[in-house]
Amino acid sequence: MKVVEYLDSKGVQYEMTQHRPTFTAQQMAAEEHVSGINVAKPVVVKADGTYHLCVLPACCKIDMDALKSELGTDRIELANEEELSRLFADCSLGAEPPFGDLYSLDTLMDQTLEGDPYIVFQAGTHESAIRMALDDYKNLAKPRVFSFSYHMQ
């Protein structure tokens, strides 16, 4: 199910915009004229064979030790492109939306995203973005929220 169809089916308010193609969350932040702290960047990790969708600000990276501790695992790795293509068959590679439940994945949200009332994210393509209220996102995605990122230098 496409993210737009999902949001429409839930009756949630959002704003969709089009921009030049972007291939990183920070590029999208620049195109959308928002801070990287407001861009929800999805990153898929595999912990003991189970995939998790981590959602963190574009300007941050995952603290793998914090994630390992929270998930209670010894081994964690980033999903590769082949795995991402299989998990998100309806999306352009690298433009996955931050809704793990749409793809049978557990959603983990970094608490840094809670600092603002809205988030912006890719809508499944490199040319489209969705802006929505953080509270609406949390009500739909039902993420587990904790601290697992650090700001990139």
C-alpha cells in the first residue's frame, strides 16, 4: 500500500510537495526548506535476523550501541539494498516512508524527533515529500520511542 493511500484511508491531514530529485535526507531538507532535525529519515536494521525500521532526524546517525542495548541483541547491521528493495517493493530505493507497520516492520523512533510539532519525510519517491503533525505520525505508526542517535559533525 502506498503511503499516500494509507494516510488518506486514515483521514489524517498532511501536505504533499514535489521537489527536484534528492537522494539523501539532508538534501531533501534543503529542497523542502526545513531543518534536518525535522526530516524523518528511515533506516532499516537487522538485529538477530529481525528487521526494524529506525526513524531518526536527517542530521543524525544511529548509535548502534544504544540500539543494541534497547533491542537486547549482540549483533545489529544495516539492511543492504537487496533487502530494502524486497521489503519496500512499492518505493524507490532510498525513499522509504517511516511507517514500519505498512511493511510488517517494528518502528523505532528516536526521541530527538519529538522536539518539533511536525515531521517531513519521503513519500516513496525521490521527488515527493510529506509534511504532517508529529502527533498524527505517532498515532498512526505507534513507534517505540527512545534515544538511539547522535548528531553528525
